[in-house]
Amino acid sequence: MTGYAFASWDRTGAAASLTDFDDLQRTTPVRGTIAASASVNARPERPVPVHLYGPGDVRALDPRQIVRVYPLPGTPDAETTKFPMVEFDRTDLPWLFTPLAPVSGGALRPWLALVCVPARLASPRREPGRPLPVLRVSGAELPDPDRLHLWAHVQTLVGHEQDPRARVSRLLAPRRLLPHTDYLACLVPAFEAGRRAGHGETGGDLAHAWSADTDADLPVYHSWTFSTGEAGDFETLADRLQCRPIAGAGRRPMDISRPRAQDPGPGPVVQQVESALIAPDLGPRDAWPVDAHSTQWQSALAGSLEGAHGDDGEDDPEVAPPLYGRFHALAAKAVPGSTGWLDALNLDPRWRVAAGLGTRSVQREQEQLMASAWTQLADVQAANRFVDLARLARLVGTRLHERHVQPLTTDEFLHLAAPLRTRTLFGTATLASGVHASVLPTAMATTTFRRAIRPLGLLSRRVALVTRQQNPDAAEVPFANTLTTMAATGTGLSVTPRSPDGTVAFAVAPERVVSADRLPAVLAALGTSTATTPAWKTLAAQAARHAELRDLTTAELSAAPPLAPTTLDAVFRLGSVREIAVPAQFLADTRITPQDTLAFPSGRIAPTGLLTASDGTPTGTLKGMWSGHWDPLSAGGGWKGETRAPSATATAAPAPGGACSPECGTRRSRTGSTAAGDWS
């Protein structure tokens, strides 16, 4: 059941902090004041009074704040028993500009009021210099200004206090309406300051805007007209009813000793048949006699009612008494002695009289009643048709799905659903979200990819042609299982990272093969630290000790297998050094110029920095072509090589100190590689 709560006033915002209490007689202040303080740049706070708008600041009222008026504008037959009223959207609007606070448990005067006067006495008119229409009427036609707070309240729907749509504020006009009279309802200010502000003037206080013994001129914020009809309402008509005693009204005796001429009745029994209205002083009616004869008669009646006998195919069947309510109760017979409504209705003659009268009324008005029933059934038929169409759509959709969708493979189904991937649910998320979270690339679930690999597309026909030439037993349709195969891999298009082809790794210290000016950059690229011994240094030391165990000749050095590249790559990688991270062919095509520089295949020239001796011994200069392999394994040994002069070739032992002369043959160098050329 809907419940309403009412309040005498409502305050929100800054107005709820006002401290000047309303005793219903105060005429000041015109504006409300709130004590506040402010601090700027962390300086001490200073009091800053805040002034709120009052009734003297209102020049007009927004009509959108009015959500309902009664009676409606232009009503020709308004009831005379109800007060005119106006409702506002804001619950605090009637008290919004009242510059006072209510006493605890007390009242608060509204700043505007609703007045209602006969239209023949006054009408709001525009006057020069005044922004609002002016209502000029005798103060005796207006409500008592001391009681205006009693005609304003707030209504709230119980259980929906926090819903602004369930709360309204309301003003009533305390005017008793007369029948067949034209009235004018107006919203006017209640304080003198508001009256002057509505006229475009200044000044005034919280005194009443009018008095009963003088004429009033009030600015009108909003107005409408209506007319009343006949005096009274349903309550008035009910009051006109007069009670007149009627002896024995509401009951009539009925002899049921022989209900039918051919059948004996329940005996000399007289029962009282009641009507819908009975006298209040009548006692309870006589009960149905309970004896063997009455029980036997009810049993005979139950057996003779319509529906108790089946259709025996006779051409002239017996017309039996009707079984009232059989279609409503879905029953074919009445049971004697039962207390159900169907049994009591058909086996008690008193109730059968009322049922017969009702049946006669229905038969008399059956055409109109059936027309009304078909009218009411129209919506039911429309609803049933909608349900039938929905069932047909579901059946057709199921058959289409079984015939065209279920036979599809996973790839074909994904391509079919690609246009709807963002709107098709795949579990708890959309199909697009599921593809994005899987190993499949998102682009493979788009219509662009489906169009590119369609069976009759250009790409599929070319691939099928090439495939059939290479393998006649290949599938007829290319890319048929591309998505399924890729999803089964678990990695999609991702590959295992590996070292690029041509990466060069060294097993010797960088300072042995890199010049001093480039060494810090190489160490920084390798991320080495001087605090701990890197793994590549340990491996290089092992290789050096292994090389010192024997003095290798050129043939033996060439035949010795190099260290496994994978072992070197695992501990020392110079992928960030441009001159080192190059293919083997790049190193083979690199030349040493007579100026002791390296000439790379790209045309760039750089100092060697690789033949610098660490012991200060003079080194030779290579003139000619370099040949052999670069395999620096020993940190302490030299290198062996041979020279080939233009005119003759000689072989000699190394000179003391490692210096070479033009006639030198085999030389021991610090690189361990074989070279041929002219030396000086």
C-alpha cells in the first residue's frame, strides 16, 4: 500500500545554516547572513559574512519549477470540495528565500502564497513600469496572512526519501469554491519586500504583503483560470441518501416442496431467498434442512443436472436443468454433501435462483458481452501471434543451424562469425575478446583475412594450382585448417629466439682484440663487471692453457677443430660491435692496407688495433695479400706464417725479438694465423 509523509517545511543548501529564528512576527532581516571566515596565503583567518538572497531579490519565477496545478487551466467543471493547489519540483522552493530559520519543532513562513479569487472581481493586468502583472483586489478576498504557513507543506513517498522524483512541495489556496463560478488562481509574494521587488521597487521588510482591511496590489508570478461545476462530489451525493425502514426487505419466501410437477420435492419446506441488499436488522436465514428426504432429493437433483449424463445419441434428448459454473470450475457434475462453491450453487435452490437470474441477464446481453470480450481478446490474440512467430523463428533458426552451421569446421565457423565477432558472445566475453586473448593473431579473425583466403579467391586458386603440381594428393581447398593448426601449436606465429646468422664470438679478452680507445664502449656493451670474473674470461683462460701445452705448426693448427660456436655464444657475444657481429664472408673479404689499416668490403677504413704488441717489441708491416684463417686461441704464443717474395720464396727461422726481415720465411706472430706477403 502506498504511503505518504508530510512535512511543514524543507531547507537545503546554505539556507539550512541560518540562525535567525522565525517567530511568525519578525520583520527583519530582509536577507539572511551566515558567519564564515577566510584565510589567504596561510595568513590568519578573518571573518567574512555571507549574505543570502531574500524575498526582495526575486523578480520572477521560472515556470519550469511548477510541475502540477489543480484544477487544470480551463477546467469547466472543477469539484467544489477540493482546494486549488500548485506543486513545485524543488521541495524547498516555498521557503527558499525566507531569510529566517524555523524554531525547533516550529513553523516557517513561505516567501510566496497561492491565492484564489472570483474572476469577476479581479484580473492580473500589465501596468507601465512594472515587470510583472498586477492583481488589484480587496484584502477581504485574500487568505489570512498570519496563517499562510499552514497552507504549505512537503509530500514524500514513503520508502523513496532519497529519490527526488518522489518528493514535491505544495501550496494550497484556502478558498471554499462555489458552484458554477469562474475563479482566478495566482502565485503572489507573501512579504512586503517581495511585493515591492515584483513592482520593480526597492525597500520593504518581512511584513505581510496585504491586510484584510485594505485593498491589495500584488505582483503575479504565475496564474491560471478555471470554473466549477455542480456543487458537491460523490461524498455530497452519499450525504443525500436517506434511510427509510422497509419491513422484511431483502428476503422473499420460496416454496420448494415440488420444484417440478413430475418430481416430488424435499418435502413441505419453505426457504428464504435473499437479495443483494437486505435490512440490517434481519437475522440469519434458515439453514437448509438436513434429513434423509432432503439428502435424497439433492442426490436426485445432482443426477439430473446437465452434464451428468453422456451423449447417448438420441434424436430428442431430455432437456436437463443446467449445471451453473461448469465451464469455470471445469467440472461435469455436482457432488451432494460437498462444501465447494459449485456444489452449493447447484444443489441449493436458493442459490440456483440467483444463478438463473444471472444467466438470463447474460443471455439478454450476450451480443454486447461477446463484442466486448472479443475487444478485450484482441491484445491476447496479438500476444499469441507474437509468441507463435517467435516459436516459428526459433524452429527455422534451429533447422538452419543444423543444416548450415553445425557441419562447418572450426575455421569455417570462425570466418562465418567474423563480421559479428564484436557482438557474438563466446562464453562470458565476445568472440573478438576470445581471439585477442588466444595465440591467434587478431587480424586472422577479421573479414579482410577471410576475404584474402576465401576458396575462390586469387590467392587460394594460385596456391591450389602450385600445390597440385607438387603433390596431386593435396587438399582441394588451401588454408582450410590454417586457424585450427595454428591454435594447436600453442605459440601461434611466435618463434623461438636464436642467434642471428654470422654472429662472431671470441674466446679471448676484449683488450687483446680491441683498441684501447674502443675498449670502454665494448665492455659497456657486453655489460661486464670488474668485481667478478665473467664466464667468457674463464673459458678463454682454459683455451689459452690448452694451447700452451704444445707448439703448433701451420698444418696442425689448420687441422685442429675450433671451439664450438654455441659454447662461445653462451658466454660471450659481441652482437653490438659493428666490426665483429658480421658474417664470415665479411671477414674473409676484409683487407689490410700498406698503411696498417683495415679496409672493409663496405669501403670504410679503420685502424687495425689488432696487431698492437703489448710487450713493446717492434712489429713488422705486412705488404701484400692476407690468406689463411683467423683463429686466435693462445694469449702467450706467436703466429706462424710465410712470405712469398715476387722473385723467390725462402723459409727461415724467426729472428731474435720477433722482428722480421725481408728474407724471413716462417714467422711467429701474436695472432696464431697464417699469412703470406712481403715483410720489412
